[in-house]
Amino acid sequence: MESKKSRGFGLLMVLTTLVAMATVGVVAVLVSIFERKQEARKPFVRLVEVNEVSTDPEPWGVNFPLQYEGYLRTADTERTEYGGNHAFTPSKLEQDPWLKRLYDGYAFSVDYREARGHAFMLHDQEVTKRVTDFKQSGACLHCHASIIPTYRRIGLEQAGEEVSEAKLAEGFYQEAVMAGFRAVSRKPYEEVHAELLRTYDGVTEASEGDPHMGSAHPVSCIDCHDPDTMKIRVTRPGFIDGIAKLARSDDPVPHLPSIQKWRDSGSETPYDPNTDASRQELRSFVCGQCHVEYYCANKMTLTFPWGNGLKVEDLEQEWDETEFPDDGGEFYDFVHKETGTKVYKAQHPEFELWSQGIHARAGVSCSDCHMPYEKQGATKVSSHWVRSPMLNINKACQTCHNVSETELQARVDTIQDRTRALIDRAAVAMTEMLDAIVMAQENGVTEAQLKPIRDLQRKAMWRLDYISSENSKGFHADQEAARILGESIDYSRQAQAAAYKLGWKANESGSNKVATK
């Protein structure tokens, strides 16, 4: 009897202990869930005030340490086969000597390197021979520097307003920003860079006698976020003008539904991405402020050529129809030194090529791949370590693609290798075209005869440059990239054949004249 009582008591104690442990475990889980919910409900604490002059990202990092930590990692040197972050920096001219002939007569034929991460974007521009050895316009700083407060200051000063640090910090003042942008776009690089240094950055102590003195920073938090609400926003005047032109065009843009909605509304107010676009669209627009094609020299204000659409031929049509404002002369980026042809120089049209691809059509933004969401504790944040998705396949790709990392890498490698092979073939066609044109000129072909050949040369070089300068090596829209390179090869071969034909005829005619004498 005593034994049964003892056994029953022991079981009761074990049961009591198990229930207590379970209760403690449940309570711990509930407390953890509550803490995580509270953490997620309030993802940041404003410990430091930031405002419209806070171009230095460090104060933002006090409030947003997770995002700031990622931003700082854009200085890391890891890279992929066709780009990504890497150490300073391989020369594209050494890797592809044909680029020297493509850009002959332009600063890119002297110094053209792989890009580095955002942390280096201003420094690398300041030290490139394209800036140190050639005269460049201040428009170059539109994307490489956190320049909006400088535009605002200059715009307000032009309006006759007294500009103080407090005035600059209190609001965005878009009209002043646009005015300042237009005022300095065509001025020399050094002059605009000096203005950048005169604008308070929210951190650097003002020097005696100059209340505006600050420090220049590469693109930072303020360029994509409202300092009061932290909402994503577009700040670059070039993009604001360009996207408004695109909205006014009749180009189908199924990947940008807010533009079609604006068109259907019949609004007389220009399309404004900060009020009309969805948040998902803005996650691409903030990148499209700079990763685009544009004119940024000193013969006219920086211009995005989106008035006809976003395809390569749409951009080309706008350049064909553009005249420089001062003299009414035809638009061109530079005169090709070997042939004397006025040609166009593509910048880095990632946004335009992405717009033609399957990811854009599926509603995938730039940030989804290059700044994918990740969990930090209970907080979901967009990674600010902006880099190639191939360095972060799990988070950047496998959220949507339920296949292995090895398979995804292989798919991308195939697209990029095929694009690279087409670029090489287009480059061979381009150099042989140049040889033929030079031969024709040496044999005395007239300018009138050369005119259609020059037109073909411009088309061929523009298309080759467009894809070779675009940083995805075709991945953003592989079929479109192949189409464009195919057209480049075709135009080069047409120009080559026409130049040889005219050159041989001119040579025979010259020989006959000599024989007759």
C-alpha cells in the first residue's frame, strides 16, 4: 500500500514538473512573440534628427543601423565574372582593346574602368582621367554626388532668397531644386564640385566666414528617402523630367501601370513619380535616377531621352531629332576621330534594358534583386548592400525561383556568356567597318557619298555601345540585348560593304585618270 502511494506521489511530482516546464516554455514563447511584435511594430527609434541637408549617411545610421551597415558594405570588393563590387579597378580598355577604337576622340578612349560600389562612386569620378585630363560638365555630379541640397541652395539664391542652414533643411523645395539643376548643369565640373563643397551637409562644422561649408558625399540615404517619413522618393531632376516625358508619350509601358493610369485620367498636371507611382515602382525608379542613358555634357542641360519610349531605337530617335539650343546644330556626343563621323555615346542604360525584360513585365523591381528583403530579428528590411544578385542568390533569386543555386547561376552564366560572344562579334564587325570607311576616305570618296555610310556607322556603334555599356551583360533583357547586337552587326556590315564599294570605285577612277594622263 505504501509502495502504491509512493509511486502515485512520484508520478504526481513528475507530472507537476512537466506542466511547470511546459508553462514556463509557453510563457517564454509568448513573451518572445510579444517582444518581436513590438520590435516589428516600431522598427527604428529616432535618436538623431536628420533633415533635407543630411547628405552624410552617418547620422542616418544611428537611427537605421541595419540599413547603414549594409550601405557601408558597398565598399567591399567581392565581384562576379561580369561586374558587382570589386577592388579598384580593372581597365575595360585593356580587356577589350576595340573599345579604344569605338571611343576614339572621346575621353572614354583614355580611361574606362569597371565600376565599384556606391561608396566609391564620387571618389572614382573625381580621380578618373576623364575628369582630371579633360574638361567635363557639372552635370556629371547629378548622379555621382548627393547634390540635391546644392541644387536647392543655388535655386533659392537665384530667386533672391536669403539661404541659411535652417532654410535649406526645412523642406525639399522642388522648384528651387529644378532651377538650381538647370543653372549649373552646363557649368564646368570643377565649378559645380566647388559649389557642392559650399553646401552644409548636416555634420561638418562650418568654416569661419562661410556658413555653408560642408563636405561632398556620394549618393546616400537622403537621395532615396524622405527624412521626415522615410518613404522612398525620387529626387533627381533629370529623372523627374524624363519620366514625365515618357508618360506623355504613347509608348506602351505595361511594367509601369501608374503611367497608364495617369494617361487614362487625362490629367493636365505632369506625371509625378512621388505622388503617382506605386511603392513597388519607386523601388525601381530610385535606381532609374542614375542607371540610365542621358546626355551630360555642356552643350545643353542634362537630358533623359525618353520622349518616344524606352527602347534603344526610341532613344536614338530623340537624339536624331534633338538640336543644341545655342547654335541649332545637330545633336551628337563626340566626333569619331578616325572617321570624322558625329556619333552618340551610351551611358549605362540598365533601367531602359530592364524595362524590356521578363522581370520588369512580371513586376519585379530593381531592389527585389539588388536589395532583397531580409529578416533581422523580427524586422524585415531591404538590404542596403547593393550588389549583384549572383553574390546573394538565396535571398535575391530563390524567393521566386524554386531551383538550386547552381542551376540559377548556370542560367545567368549562359545568358551572359552568349551576350558576351555577340558583343565580341559586333566589335569585330565594327572595327572592320572603320577600316573600310578609312580606306574609302583615303581613296577620295566625297562627303555626299559618305553621308549614308556615316548614318550606318552611327547606328552600329550606338547599338554596340548600348549593350557593352549596360552592366548586366544582357541579363536584364536577354532577347532584347541579342536583337540590338544583331542590328549592330548588320549596320556595321552594311556600312563596310558600301564603303568598300565606293572606295574601290574611287580608286579605279583615280587610276584611270592617271593612266589617261
